[in-house]
Amino acid sequence: MTINSSKFFYGVKNKIFARTTAKRTVFFIIGDVVFIILACWLGFLLRFDGKIPGQYWPMIKGFIGLAVPITLFFFWLEKLYAISWSFVSINELFKLGRAVIISFLLTGTIIYILKVSPIFEGFPRSIIFITGFLVFLFSGVLRFAKRIYIQGFKGGLPRQGRRVLIIGAGEAGEQLIRHMIASKDTPYTPLGFVDDNPMKQGVSIHGIRVLGKRENIPEIVRRENIEEIIIAMPSAPQEVIRETVNLCREAEIEKIKILPGTREILAEKVNLAHLRDISIEDLLGRDTVKIDTQAIQNFITGKNVLVTGAAGSIGSHLCRQILKFKPARLIGIDQNETGIFHLERELLSGGQSPFGDSPPPRSFIIGDICDKDKIEQIFDRYKPDVIFHAAAYKHVPMMEAHPDEAVKNNVLGTLILGRAAIKYGVDKLIFISTDKAVNPTSVMGASKQVGEMICLWLNKLSGGQSPFGDSLPHIDYPVGDSPHSGTVPHHTPHHTRFCAVRFGNVLDSQGNVVGIFEAQIKKGGPVEVTHPEMKRYFMVTSEACLLVMQAGALSHGGEVFVLDMGKPIKVVDLAREMIKLAGYEPDVDIPIVFTHPRPGEKLFEEILTDSETPTKHEKIFIARLADFDEEKLLHGLDELKKASQEMDKEKIIKVLGELIPTYKQG
């Protein structure tokens, strides 16, 4: 299927969806009009004990003339015409009650004001309350009719699917059950809930009982002949998830699915489509971090957002998350042709944004950030407001072997991008850095710290201030084709703010140790671990990207943000968990062998020290980079450019060491 055909089918799907929605809206409006008229008439009928005096008929018509438009308006205001008929909930019932109360209070007020008119003179006040109650009753039944029919008259769930046990009888578990009930072809037959809350024991939710606590899982599985377990605890601590999975393993359950946390689902409601197989990220990831989605929305919505390295693990997930906040346009750049091809196909056939009915425009470009002319053409055409700079060479051993490429991409590419950002009036540039930039022992880590230094220098150049309150006047530093050619005017008309964000390993990124271990397990082993004591910080991509966006929203310019990565994890423990997830026993079915650290690798990566300054977000800190001499930086950039062109490895390492005193080659 081509990109054009993807667009065609996406358009057809949208048209079908729009027609279905329009029909449902018209149905509800007509139904409400009929029921409001009926309620108004019944209100008088009940008030006068079944016989309405003739003089009240004009009053009934006037009452209907007021009640219908006012009630429909407040129903629309409460979005009661945008609900899903199959999944209507108590939340919609509250909205309906609120709309009815407000509309009939307003109707009663208007009638009171017009009581001197012939039509409403002597209007019985009790009718307002009687009619309001009847409208609430009728409109409520109308909206709950499909659920009542499915659950009451069709006998609830079909009983041909896999027998599942749901862990968690909270809101997420309740929503999953509702979707199973409403779905015509659900593959599941839920047999019960498990929940540790003593108050929920024995309680029935949509006809499905809470059968016990988590400690009872093995017993319940045997008694109920459970085939699959679904963990529906999006906000549960990671330790609870691990304990639950171990109990499922004890019960010899092979199929375990999980409902991801809010860091992966940026929506109020969950459904069966969100379910996925349990993964290593769920077992060794961190506890769910609170994200200020409103701050990110204010930062992203309505902006032209450019992502470099868009086909990579971080870049592609940033693109997916950014689209949820409805930018004016998303622009993705990468030199990976195949990666951009697949990303474009995926995102051009994507769904709706939670903040609007239609997806924002998206443009995907094959290009190299080191190509200054093309970068300037892109900036001139698309005029980005925000840049997430995720393009980088990241593999430590590869960059040890090819330091010239690390310099070209991670250093000089960042410089080209930063100069263009200032020239074209970009609001913010967020540079994606790494924990390997802290006291680096590798060319990759050192090149990323130089990238951070460039961002701080460009922030000064653009008229920014230090987050630590230092006075930073405008500096006439060059930003031309080479670091020492051309100048920027002394009074820059627009302040482009630069910041960097450091974090550790991303569990589900391309080329990560997880993928390597998976391939080794599929081959039957052995699984190769560098050292029994090697530790790394790990984070899932979704959370890393949300925190990067959060840091970008917090930035005033000149910061090096550090993400709290939680506790470091032994790589050997990661290997053991992955072997267990694959259904094998470590060192029995699949052996684990130890090799040795590769060039540039540390046994333990640093991320947080004692010098970080907290921000208003509990998981984001600001690191204070060691003071550096700008003239020395500019000279070093010149030297690095020459050395990379000459592919002079020794000179590159020497210059990096001069720029970064803490750089010790591993």
C-alpha cells in the first residue's frame, strides 16, 4: 500500500466515522425533543391529577417553547451528544443531571420574570420540578438503553472467549469489563476480578465478582480454569507489578497481558485496544511519573514542531506523543530513508488527537542535520517554533571506532542546527543528551557534553540568561559557516532559548541491550553480559519522551536538565528477567555468560550528583555544567572540524580532552 492509498483509506474511515457520529447526534436530539415535550405535558397532567384545565394549554405550549431550546443548549454544552452509546457511564449521568438542573432553573427564572404576561400568569411552580425530573429520567433511559439491552436482555458477555482473570477491580478494570460486554467479537470471557482492597471482596462489577486478593491468584486460577490474566492497575507501583507477575508464573499462566500506565495512554478512558503483552519494561521500568499534560499542551499546541532524528527510537516516539497535543504542524527529519518511510506510513494513517477532531499536518523529510543549506531551506519553509534535537550517533563502541562521525553529527550538526534556530527565530531548541556525558569515558559521551556546551553558548549568544541567575550579556560570537566566520547582530531581535535534557538507557530503543538479549534468547543462548556488576539506568521510551517535553515546557533557556532515572539495574538481572519472560529458566534452559567491557564503557553510569538544582517537577533537575571558556570552545570547535575532516582520531580525542577536563578515555 502506498502513502497515497493510506491517506485515501484514512479519509474514507474519517468520513464513515463522521456520518455515524452525525446520525447518532441527530437521533439523540430528536429523542430529547420528543421526551422534553412529553415531560412538559406529563408535568401538567400529574399536577392536575390527570385532567388539565383548558386555560393551561397555551401555558403548556409556551413552557415547551422555552424548555426545548434551553435544555438542548445545555445538553450540547455538557457534550451529551458526543458520548459513546455503548460505553455511557455514571460520568455522563452526572453531566445529564447537571444539564437538567441548570436548564430548568433557567427556564423557571424566565417564567418567573414573565409571570405578568398572559401566557405564564399563575404558572404552577411544582411543574418545573416534576418536568425536570421526568426529562432526567427519559433522557437517561434513552442514553443507557443500549447498555441495558446488552447487559440485561442479551445476557451480558458471550461465553466462547478465553477464560480470563482481571487483576484490579478499580476504574480501569471496570472500563475493560464494559468494553468486553459491549464488544460483539471479544476474545475474552472474564471469570472474575482480583483486588487487594478488603472492601471489594465479594463485590460484583457488571455481573463479574471479585474472587479474592492477589495472594489467591494460584488458587483462583486452578479453581476457575483460568487461561489468561489481564493486569489492569495503571497506577500500581512497579514492585506490585513484579509481585503479580511472579504469582502468575507460580500459577503456571503463560499468557499475561497488561494495561499500560498513563505515561503510555494520554486519555481519560481505556479500552481493549490498549492491552498488550507483559514486557521487560513493565518489570524493570520505574514507577509511573506524574506528568503535567496541561503544561505540555500549552507548550506544543498550535506550534510548528520539528524533530530531528525522527526515525530513531526517541525521535519517532516524540513524534507520536507530540501529535497527541495537536501542534500546528509536525516536521520530522532523518537521514534514515527506510525509517522515515515507515514512520510516515504509520503516522499518516494514525488516529485522532485527544485535543481535536482532525489530526494536524505532518511533513517527513530525508535530510542530514550536517547539511547546512538544506537545514536552512527547511527552516525557511516550515518556520519551526520548537525543535526537539534527537539526531545523534549513540553507540559507544562504534563511535570509539569512528570518532570523526561522532564529531560531525553530535557536535557540528548541533552547531548547524543551533545557528539556524537563531537565524530563523525559533522559540526553543531542546537537545537530547545522555548520562554518558557526565564524566565521559567515551567519544560519544564527550561529544554529547560538547553539544550541551554549544547549547549553553548559543543561549548566551541569543540573549538568554542562566537558570542560576548569572548575568549573561549579549556576545558578538560568530555563527557562520565555520565557528569563526560571520556575526550575529549585537541586539538579537528574538531570543531563541536552548536547553539540554540528559537521561540514561531507554529499554525499548533501537539497538538497545534488550533487543540484543532477545535475539540471543531466540537462538537458544547464551546471553552475553559484559560484567556481573555492570549497572545501568533504564527508562521506557514513552516516559522519557514525556519528561523531555515536560522539561522543554519548563525551560527558560540555558538549562541542562537531568531526569531522575530511579535506581540503577544490574544488566545481569535484566537478562534473567528476559529469559523468564520468554518462558525459560536462566542458567538451566538458557545460559548466561560474562564477557568484558568494550572500549569506552563504564561499569556504572552517573546521572545525578549533589550539585543538581530541583525544579517544580519532582523528577526533573537542573545540572550546573562546569564553567567553560567560550573562546576556548570556539577554538576547539574549529579544531574538531578540521580533525574530523582529516579523520584524525588522536587529534579528536586530544581536543575533546582539552574541552572537557573530566574526559578520561576508557
